[in-house]
Amino acid sequence: MSITTRALSLGAFGLLAATTSALATECIAPANPGGGWDFTCRQIANILYETKQIDAPMVVTNMAGAGGGVAYTYVVTDRNDDADLIVAASSATTTRLAQNAFAGATADQVRFLGAIGGDPGVIVVAKDSPFQSLNDMVEAIKADPGSVAFAGGSAVGGFDHMKPLQVMKAAGFDDITKIKYIGVDGGADAITQTVGGFTQAMTGDMSEIVGFIKSGDVRALAVLTEERVPGFEDIPTAKEQGFDVIAVNWRGLYVPKNISDEQFNAWAEKLKVVAESEQWQKSMADNGLAPFTKIGGDFQSWVDGVIADTVTMSKEIGVIQ
């Protein structure tokens, strides 16, 4: 198996393995450890085992590259009928597919299994940043667009990139091509760029910053939800600061396209158990996730609609032609 970046752990047990042959199931996280996709895989893998939906701990494989494109191509090319494989996905996945960011790959090459939580979007700065509010940052960008660079876990034009673009459009700033953005492999890398002073802000999701918020390394200027997130009530919404932007990143899975309907439905039932478990409810509360559950065929239909809408929005903001 040829994989650019690979790190294996067996759920909560942290064991290392050279292959997946010893265990029946695997979850691919299409980014480095520490980001949102890694969080999704590890939490679901642990709960699947704890709730006895699988007989042995699940392998979690980190496969970073091309904003998820390396993993997507690998699944489509090499594992397209593997019924023991699930892959972490999110709004970033569908955004990239809508924008043809995976070199011709299309959303119908896999089956979208379900989402079991919504990860609120955030705009974050380092603890010593001069920006004390979202408005401070917006005004700085208006005065000098090149003075603020954002780091995000998605590729240029991806879901994380769209968040500050949406904020600036809501602020009446139309020349969004002047806004600086650096795409890296995952939220943890994006935070590192910001804490290290290489960028002035990070655009990502709540689950990616919880540990850094608690440690005091970063400050969240805004959460991109309708209301403040339970457990993080001190973080104001962009909306209450005068910027009408809502961006919630669903957390879920896709599976290989060529598995059978029976196998697809079996995974859907397992994911429902995870979604309803006490462990997942606690995990959502601990990590700033909001309830958002769509599983099975209904989720696939919803994803199809989201992709169509994303194509339209991307054209409107000039990301694609």
C-alpha cells in the first residue's frame, strides 16, 4: 500500500499496527492528527467499539494531502468495494468536490453515509493578537487587505477559506480576491501557523480549537452560528457583531461506492447507535459540537443538494467560473 502520510492507532488504545489485516474495520482521516477529520474518526471508532457495534478496535489511518484529495482518490481507486472501510468527511469535502478540487473526482464516486454533529465555524487569533473583536479585524482588512493572512485546514477556495470571505462580503467588502489565505493539512497545522505568528488569524471549526482555547494559546473572535455555543458562551457570534454569516461544518462519513445496499445500511445502523450514545452526546458537549444528524439515503440526497448550492455560491464569490 502506497500512502503519502500514514499514522495508525487502534481507537482509544493507541496501539500501532503496520497493516489493517489483523482488524476488520478501518477509518481514514484525510489529514494529519489533531484536526477535525482526525477527531471524527477517533471518536466514532472508539464509540463503535465501546457500544459493541464492531468486534475489535478500529484502525484509524491518517492520510493527509491535497485537502482530502489523496484519501478520496485512494478510496475510489484502490478500496472502492471495501465494506470494512469508512472515511471521515465534512462540509469541506463537499465544498472541494463542488469546486473540482480533487482533479476531476466527483461526489458520485463514493456514498455519503451520514453526519452526526455540526461543528460551528470560528475565526481565531493568537492570545497576543491586537484584534479584540471581529470588527477590529474587519476594519484592518478594509484598510489594508494584505495585512491579515488567514490559515485554514482546507485548500484555497475550500470551506475554511469561504468563512472569512463570507464575513468580509457581509461587511460590504467586495474585492475578496485581495484577502490572504494559506491552506494547510488540518486545523492543528492552521493553529500552529497562527500561534507561531506566520498568519494573523485561523479560520476553522470549534472542535479544532477547544484544547487551544482551554490552554489560552488562542482567542476566538467569533463563532459562525445563529446562537452562542453551549459551553462556550463567552465567544460571541459573528451575527451579534453585525456580520450575518452562518457556517457550520457537519461531521460525518462516506464509504466506498461499490459496497452493497445491505452493507451501506448496516453501517448506517451502526452510525445511528453512535449518534444516540451517551458517549457521543458527551463528546459533542466537550468539543463544542451542535446536534446535526442525517444518516443513510436522506443524507445522500441532502449532500447532493448542498453540492449544487455550493457550485452556485462559489461562482458568485468568484472561486470558480
